Amino acid sequence: MVRSKAPGKKQQKKGIDFKKIKRKLGRKLPPPKNATNTEIKSQAIVLPEQSVGADKSGFATSKKGLTLDELLKQTSHHNAKVRKNALHGIKDLLEHNPAELQSLKYAIVDKLRERLSDDDKSVRDTFYLLFDSKIFPSCLEDNQGPMVSRLMPYIFKAMAESSVEVRLMAFKFFHLVVKHYPPTFSLYADKILENYKDIIQKNHFYVQDRSKLNVALSGLAHCLSLLPCDESDTESHKENEPLLAYEQDAANESARFAHVSGRLKEIVGVLINCFQDFIPLIHTPGGFDEKSFSCLHHILCSIGHAIKFSIRMHVQRQAMWLPAAEDVTLMILDQDIAPLISKKLLGSFPLNPENNLSGKVDERYFILNSVLTEIFLEVSDWSHLHTDLCNRFLVFIENTLLDKISRSDRQRKPIPKPIHEKTLLALLPSVPKLILRMDSDWRDNLLQAFTSTFNDCKPESPLTLACISVVRNVIIPNGDIHYLSESDPTVNNYLGVWVNKLPSLLNQLGDNHPLSSQAVLKLLLDLGRVGCLNASPTFEEDIIKFFNPCSQGEGDVSGGAFARLPREAQDLALAFLYYFSINNFSSPLLESIVSCCLYPQLEPAVLCRIVEVVHDAYSAGYIQITDHFSFLTTLVARFKVVPEEGQFSMECKEQETHRGTLKALTELVCLRLSKMGDGSLVLQILEKVLLEQINLRPVFDNGCAILRIICTLDSKPTSLSESSITTLSEYLPGYLIDIVKCVPEDKENSSLYIQTCLYYLIPCYFMFERSSKLTEEVLKRMQSIVSENTKALESVQDRESGRNSLNLIQCVVSVVLLMHNDVKVRKIISSSKSEIDLILQDVISLQSSGSTSLTVEGKHMMKMAGERLKIASNSLVT
């Protein structure tokens, strides 16, 4: 066995007074055990609210249930997030409750205007969006003056803040105010321009961020664009919320902006220096970015507006013989500003990149060069620039007109059409003065370039109107038709090309562009007045197409471009037509005008005006007499009274017919023919043409018009030939029967019936009075009609055919009774009593007829007709 060890002595534990705790470096020490806990805990005591305070029924609230008053109070909260949310809540509330803004807009503005200078960017941005999207658009129809007057003190205060961000927001917000209420700038122009000058001078703050500078420059450019730069601007402002709403007089306007001219000189100087700061960026290999381009563009536009305004004020004061104030001197002649404009600004033209750039950057250079060219065109009238500098600008203008910008380099894309077109619209108004002022070489180059632009522009493009204006100002300088540029050989070479294009342009424009059409017609009229049309064969063909409608279907006529133009343009076209007719009023042109007159939608006044113009051209010896007679008779004979063939005008409603127009036309034609000379001689010339129309059996409205012309020219006794009497005797019975067919006999006693019948019967009555032979022949033919239909009733068995024959007999009896009712005509037809008696015998014989086609009703009708006809026959004296 293993021997166990003897137990050892146990070690005694030593007592420890303080336990040492090891602490790690950096750890926070725990509080001592005897530390006093000062934390106080409590529970919220919820008290029930009063019912009056909790009830929000009837109040507009936001999505979070807050009223407008509560939201306005929160906009002043110390927490930026609460202020921002309050502005969002106001936007939401106004979206769903727009009436709140109308009733409380001034209270809302008074409270919110404080946020313009808020120290938090998100609050300022939300404030801006609220006014931009809700408050200003909702108050456009109201008087915004009181609202703006409440905002302007806070805007000026923010513009003077030490914080750059707050100042920029002030300029941005003022720009928004001006967009919605343009007169704001004129009311505070001097102080606003002073603030703009101050912030632009300190542009070194924005070297790294051009977008900040762009905020101020964009607002300045917009404000200066509101200055009255020329007469057209003034007229447009007067028509649509004028810049000077309460001062429209030119002298008052000049005096009102006199103090602005001095401030503008300072602005232009600052802008040119700012422009120079960008010059290093322009010549960098990669070009400049979008932000820099925007700044440059706004700088140049602002300078251009300021120069135009200065020139306008200077010219206006000279025109009104006003003394030149010290601060209203012409800016471009100022000894301090003129060198800056000519050397530092225009001297940098053209702004060209050193390397091939992308198309987008290339467009930016083109736009900037275009604005510089506009400034050059304004300055060149007043100051003498270096020849080399002028040639550089002229080359750019020529290439722009020819659309050669960037096309010489194959690696570059052409300038986009909208940008090129916008530039042309800005440059074209200055082309006439350049053409008339340049030497012969440059004049020819510019004329050729402009002609290319004129030929290439499409009718729907706004360039069309601009090109027409250039043609007018080149041919007729200063709008004076007594002085033409035709004497200039260089201009005269291109005159024919421009003029011959105008008629074809009219047809291309149609009725879709009335303003352009009106401008073309006005130019043609002025050229016609001074005999400078020099029309080519194609010119007349295009004029014919302008008036000549196209046939769209059988019996359907569609008007040409002339017929669909506004009345003012039609008056210009007709005035031009008179002068064009001096050497060119041919038969084809007359035919086209006749077709145009037959267009159903042509206004009656325009139709009558056409007749007047054609007659005046005839009176002046521009139209042959045979052509003029053919024009008048064709017009009357072919004029369409009713919309459908085979209808009588009496069967349609008055507004569905052109009966009144034909009556007025007939009266006008008769008046003109009666003043052309002796009526018998005129009738002798027209007799064959008129009777040919009668032989064609026209509708009885047109037939009446022809008969009225004959009656107007004829005399007593009649001068008509035997053949004409025969033709009329064959036509008049059917014409008289048509009259009684159109007007129901049961209206015989009404004034309308009598008046209507007399209008159609009177021409016949005059003819009967002038020719007893015609009366006798007409009655004989009417008696023959009755006799033929009486026999037909005896033989036919068909009731429908019998009814038609019976109605025809009834119409003949009605015609005789109508003639009998007129006292004068009664005496005329007395000589033909035998014919009337024969008609009476046929009517009486029908009363005892045994024909099956004659009903009891028909016999009764014949009995009544016979009794009335018998009474009329007995009253005739042979």
C-alpha cells in the first residue's frame, strides 16, 4: 500500500482593507456609491380640453389637421424644420382651399414675407416655391400692387443682408415678382439697379460657383428687357399690362426713366468688366460650361437692352425737341462708356474656340456672337467703328443669312434650326439699313445672302413675316412710297426676284397665316400704286390661283385662299387687284374672280366690293367692255341661291339660302349697267348674252335677276328683237308657274305672299307693258298648257299623273288671277281675253269629266278655280 502524505499546515488568509480596482485608460469613471441621484421623473397629467377649443369644423385644415392660423404661427417657430413643414402645410391647404388665399392673401403675405431672410436655406427655398406655385399664380387677375408694396421693403432688406445666400434669394425672389407683375421694376427701377450693380461688382464671391452669379444676371436681363426699347415694344406693353400703366404719353415716359439712364451707364460699365473676367474661359481648349455660358449670355443681353433704351430715349427727346438732361446723354457716345463698348466688348468679336469642340459648345459661341452682332448693329448707327471690326461683323451676318455657320468644318454639326432661326429673326430687321448704307460690294453680298434666306424660309416660319418686312424696307425705305430704291441698280437686280415670289407665297400661306398674308398684300398694294410690280407670266398665274377656287365635286365649289382670308386682308387684296389690272386684267383672271365670287361662304359685302373694283377697273379702261359684260352676266346667272340642286329658295329657311345676297347683287349690277351709257345700246350689246342664259332655263331666282337686268336696260316700247320675244315667251310661262308653286296659295292674302310674288312678277309686268305681243304669246302658251293637260286627264288612268296635271292647271289659273289682281296688268291682259276664256272653258269641262284619274276633291278644286276665273274674265274689258 502507498503511504499517504501527512497533511500540511493550512495558510492563513490576510485581511484586505480596500479592494483596488484596475481602470482601463480612457474609460469613464463610474459615479461614487454615495452620489445623490438628482434625476426627477414624473408622469404627464392629461386634462380634457374645452369643446370650443377642439372643434375645427368649418375651418380649412392641412393634411395634419392644422388651420391656416396655426400654420402661420408655426412659420415663426425657432426650429427650422417646423418652419419648413408649416410652409408645406400652407401649400397643401391652399391647394385644396383656394378661397382661403383670396380672402386672406394680405394677411398671408404679411406673415410669410419674414421668411425671405430666414437663416435656413431649405426654409427660403420652400418660401420661394410657395409663392411661385400658389400665391402669385392665384392672384394674376387681381390688383397685385398692394401685395408687391408689402413685399418690397423685405426684399430690399434681404438684398442688404450680410449673408450672400440670403441676398441671392432676395434677387431671385424679386425676379419672380417681376415675372408676375412687370410694373414692379418701373416703380423701383433706380434702387433695384443700384442693388444689382452692387452684387455684380462683388462677383469674386462666385468664382467657384457661377450659378450664384447667374441668379443676379438673369434677373437683371429680364428687368432690362422691360425697358421701352422701341416703338413696337411700347405698343405691345400698352396692349398687355404696360410697363408704365398710368403714363402712356411719350414725354412722360421719357421723363420717368430719365434718372434710370445714369444708373444704366454704371450697370453697363460693371457688366463689361464682368464680361472681361470670362475672357480667359472663352479661349480655354475645352471651352466654357453651361453655367458660364448662361452668365455671359445674360451679360450681353443686359448690355444690349441698356444700349437700345439709351438710343430710344435720346431719339425720342430729339423728336420732341426736349432739352437733353445731363444723365440722358447717349450712352454709346459717353466718353467713359464708348471705349469700353468698342474695345473691350465689340473688340473681342468673334468669340471663337481655339480647338474643335462639341456641337453643344459650338452652339454657345454662335449664340454669344449673335448677341454681340445685335449690339454692333445698334452701335454702328451712332459711332464710327474700325473698318476691320465692321468687316468681321458683316462676314458673320452674311454667313448667318447663308446658313454657313459651322458648315465649313466637317467635324462640326450645323447650328440647330431653332437657334439659327431665332438669330435670323434678331438680325433681319437691321438688314435694310445695312444694304442701303454699305458700299456696292458688301451691298451685293448682303442682297444675295438675304435672297437665299427669303427663298429658303417656309411659309409657316416666322421668318416669312420678317423677310417680307425686309423687302418692304429695302424697296420702300422708311415706308415712303414716293421714294423707291429701284433707282439703285444693285437693288433693282433683286427686286424682280422678290416681287415675283410674293404671289406664290400667298398661295402657300393660304388662310393659315393671315398676318403674313396681310403683310404680303400690303406690300403688293404699295408696289402696285407706284407701278413697280413688273409682273412675269408666273406672277399672273399665281394671282389667278389666289382667287380661283378648286372644284371638289360635282356642283360643289371651294373658295381659294382669298375667299378664306379675314376681311382686312381681303380689302387689301381687292385694292391690289385694281392696280394689278392696269396691264394684267386678262380674261383668265376675270374667270377666276367669277369663280371666287360663287364661293358660298364669301361674305355678301366682299362680293359687292369685288363687283365695284372690277367695274372701277373697267371705267379706268383696264378691262374690255365685252369681258366686263360677260363677268356681270355670268355672275348673276350662275350665283347659287340654295344649297342643293332642284330646290326652290322658298322651300328653305331664309338663313339657309343666299336669296338676299342675290337680290343685292342684282340691284348693284343693274345700277352699274344703267350708268354705262344709253340703256338701249347696252341692251343691244347684252341682248344675245342674256337670252342665251334664258335658253339655259336657269333657276327662277337667277331667271328673275336676268329679267330684271333686261327690264332695267329696256325701254317702252320694247327694243327687244323678234327672236328675243319668242325666247322670252317660251320661258315666261314656266317661270310664272314656278312662282305660284313656291308660294302656297293659302297665303294669298298675307303681306309676305304679296311682297314675295311681286318681286318675281314685276319684271314680267314691265315686259308685258312694253310688248303686247309678248303678253299675247305668253297667255297663248299658258292656254296651250291647260289644254294639253286637260286632254291628258281624259286619257290617263293613273291618279298620280292626273294629280300632276291637275296641279299644273291650278297653277296656270293662279297666275292669271295674280295678273288680274294688278290694276295695270289687268288692262294689259284685257286684249287677250279670248285666251283667258279658253282656259276657263277647259277648267269648266273638267268639272263634268268622267275620267277615273280625276277625284271628287280634284273636281271641287276645278269648280272653285273656274268660279274665280269666271269672275276675273267677266271683269275684263275688251
